[in-house]
Amino acid sequence: MIYLDAAATTPVRREALEAMWPYLTGDFGNASSHHELGERARTALEAARADVARVLGCRAGEVTFTSGGTEADNLAVKGIALARRAADPRRTRVTVSAVEHPAVLESARSLARLHGFAVDVVPVDSAGRVTPETFAGAIGPETAVASIMYANNEVGTVQPIAELAEIARAARVPFHTDAVQAAGALPLDVRELGVDSLSISGHKVGAPKGVGALYVAGRVSVEPLVDGGGQERGLRSGTENVAGAVALATALRLAEQERATTAPRLAALRSDFVGRVLELVPDALLTGDAENRLPGSASFCFPRVSGESVLLELERRGIVCSSGSACAAGSSDPSHVLLALGLDAETAQTAVRLTLPTTITDGELAESALALAGAYAAVVGIART
Ligand code: PLP
């Protein structure tokens, strides 16, 4: 099997598994316990926090461990909006882009539904980019938080985050970015990006599912969403997932160390792959930004055929990928991301997303391009008969 669905999830890397093992077995203590086992767990948790902070270029106290990217996005969007409005009652609006992951979009909708916020949705251009001008027009003195993703999970488009964050800062609007897909592929230094808040998820970078982290600048207030024993400086109650945090820190640190070699290698392989697919299937349409895209992301529409049918044919040929985001898999609705790019609903149903793991080889991609062409021909043949 050739796995081309790295944006959905990645396998746990051996180093992460080995690093977490002691905290699942011998050193299994609760980080809040005052005996020796608790102390060891606490020490490991704080070392993991410091490791994550080093990658993000922030202070350890600005990192909160969560159950994943979804929770980190919820905490940022809802937590910052609620705290900001509590401090300044005029701040009753939230701004998000039209192509955000549901973790952000639904957080904004929940703020509207349950807390009376208004949501401003920033449109994107046909490449999936939020332009600085449209963003500037979508924030103002009533905005409690703005959230624009670093890189899109369906079409791979990378946003000009530093530029957008600068605009938000000038307007005194707290700026969050969902960097779940960017981690391991793009620079994550929060000071260079100029963001107030940034979320990451373990299982996209070689740590297990169910752990993530949120950076929030010390100067920004956040209303906690989970109440309880006051762990994570009161921001996220619940007994800490020490093993998960250790695995996340290990995988993130290694992904960051390797980024200088993996990112250009993947980008070159991806470009060749896209070229091969477009040559073999001239009808295929590359979606997302041809230049500003994640190194390992190739996404297409195959007009007039169902993306799901192409996927089934591809799987029969030993290639696994997805039609859009894993979260939307199984849904028959066209992707909100592709609609936001201006594609019609019919074309949006023909999407196939191939996202490359760092271990992929040129040979595997050559095979995959041929398989994709074969799968497409099979579906077109079926459609004609
Ligand atoms: N944000 C983006 C851009 C994602 O791609 C994902 C996962 O697919 C998430 C958030 C959610 O992360 P998690 O699966 O850790 O909850």
C-alpha cells in the first residue's frame, strides 16, 4: 500500500514512542501528585513544554497542552473572544476565513449561537489565499479575535500569516492561527510570525492522536473552556497527558530539525508528481495555490467524475488518499473550501487530495501518478457505459 494521506494523520515515530513509553509504565505518576512518581511526571511534562516552546520561539509558560488541534483551536477562538469581550463589551465580533478547518469555523458559529457574537467570514481568492486587503476590511474595533489558518488541510494553500498578523496588531485585534498542517513543513516561530496564538496537533507530526498544544502570548487573556482542578495554569483542567506531551515534544522537535531537508525534498517530489498527473490526465485541475502551498500537498479536481469513485479505484490499485479532509469524509456535501475557491458544487464533488508522508519516494510517486491516471480512466469508462 502507498499511503498518500499524511494530512489526515501520520504514524507515530519510533523516537516519540520510546520517549513516551516510561510515562505509560514505570513513571506513570500524576503530574499533580506530590510524591516521587508525581515529581517525575511533572519534570517530564515541563521538559516537554520547554521543548515545544523552543520550537515555537516562545516562553514555556505560554504553551498549553490540549487533547489535539481541535481543542487548541476551540480554546483559542472561544477563549480569547470571551475574555476580550469581558474586558471590552464592544468586542462582539469574530473574524475567520472561509477556508478554516471546522475546529475554527464551528467555534466561531458556537460563539454566535450561544454567546451572541457576530461572525465575519473573510473570502479567499481562487487559489485559496486571504489577501491582506480583504483581511484588513474584515476586522475592526469590534473584533474580539481573528483566526486565519497557516496552511489549508484540503488544498495546501499557505496564507501570508506574518502580513495578516501585522494588520491585526495594528488594529489591536488578537490574532490566532491554526498551524496544525504547517507544523513540520513551515517555520513556526511565533515571534517572527507575529501571532498572538497558534495551535498544533501531535498526530500530524509523528506523535499519537489525542495530544496537541496551544501557544497564547502571555499578554493575551483566555477564558478557559474546561473547568476543574486548574491544571495547565487554569487554562485547561484535567489530569495531564504526560506521555502524550512527551511524544508531541519529541516528534515536533525532530520534525523541526529535519524540516530544512524534508520540506524542499517533498516540494520537489510533489512538483514532479503534479506535473506527471497533469500530463497523464489533461482534464485534471490542480486546486489551491500553485506556488504558496504545503510541500507535500497535491490536490486535484477531475471534472465530471466523482472523487469518491476515483478513490475507490485508486485503493484497488494500492494507493490510499482522500477526497477532501478526513473530517468531512463520508459527507456528501461539497467541500466548503472548494466552494470558497469559487468552484461549482459539481466540480467540488470531484476532489482528490494526495498528501505525501516524509518517507515517500520518487518511485512510489511515479507509480501513484500512473495509478491515478488508470483510476481516472476506469471511472470515466464506467461513467460512459
Ligand atoms: N486544524 C487543521 C487544519 C487540521 O487539518 C486538523 C486535523 O485534520 C485539525 C485542526 C484538528 O486536529 P485534531 O485532529 O488534532 O483534532
